[in-house]
Amino acid sequence: MADAALTMKQPAKQFGTFLGVFTPSVLTILGVMMYLRFGWVLGNLGLPLTLLLVLMASSITFTTCLSSSAISTNMRVGVGGEY
């Protein structure tokens, strides 16, 4: 009985939509935008417009990442893909 329990394979752990697709995409896009150009934007626009710009860019990034997450997790992408 113990041998049967040891030989059964455990299902592979999958990351899913949020941890596997959304989080890496957001971190990559926001990391490039915010940390490489943030000082330049702040110096040219000032604090209020910089915060508005970051809010707008983050909302666009959020929408894009949700769309790519939906494509990659809810449908099978064949040769040539959706792109």
C-alpha cells in the first residue's frame, strides 16, 4: 500500500495567470519606464504632472498585461500565434 502511494505522480505546480504572466510583465514594463526615465520626467514636468503621467502609464500597462494574460492562459496559441 505504501509503495502505491510513493509511485503516484504529483501534478506539476503551475503559476497561473497572475504569478506566471501578469506579474513578470508588469514588473518588466514598469521597471524600465519608472526607474530609467523617472528623474528626467520629474525634472521636466514637475511633481503633479509626473504623478499624472505615471498613473496614466500604469493604467495602460495594467490593461495590456491583463490582455496578454488572457491570451496566454485562456486559449491555445498555435503556430504563428495571435501576434
